[in-house]
Amino acid sequence: MAGTARVGSGTSAPSACGGGCSHCALREGCDETEAAGAWRGSRFAVAAAAYFLVPVVLAGAGVALGGTAVGQSIGAAAGLGIGMVACAWAARRRRSREEAAWQRG
């Protein structure tokens, strides 16, 4: 019976060797440690930049549309909040897709 390899935070996949990858001395060259659909390189950089910049851009748009000083403050807070919620939703959706891919095998 194959063990469970822990990959990332909270995902697991069957391991061919039967051990936990976090404790394996051979994990550098092992295919078991690579998550299905894991973002690397430019895809990861673009995603990280988007998760940071979307709330900042929406906060800036809230300031631009605010008009008065109080309106600008409210617009900035609302834009930042909406951007953070949208990015959190997108990250959770992506994570659930990764977990579904692990479950399928």
C-alpha cells in the first residue's frame, strides 16, 4: 500500500515510494514532489504580481473616483477590499482545482 506524500499546504498525493517527501533525502530529483499544474517561472511571477497589483490598482481607482478627501479615502478602502476579496477568491479557486487534480490522480 502506497503512503501519502505531502505537497504544499494541505494537499496530498499517493507516493510511489511509500514515504513522505518532506523527509526524503532524494527529494531534489524526485518526480513525486512536483505538484500537478504547479506554477513555476514566469507563470508564478505573473500570478504573484497580479495578486499584489490588483488590490493596489483598485485602490487607486477608488481614489480617482472618490472626488472629495473623504470620498477618496472611502474609495481607496473599498477598492482595496474588493481587490483583496477578488484575489483571495481566485487563489482559493485555483487551489481547489489543484486539489481536485490530485484526487483524480
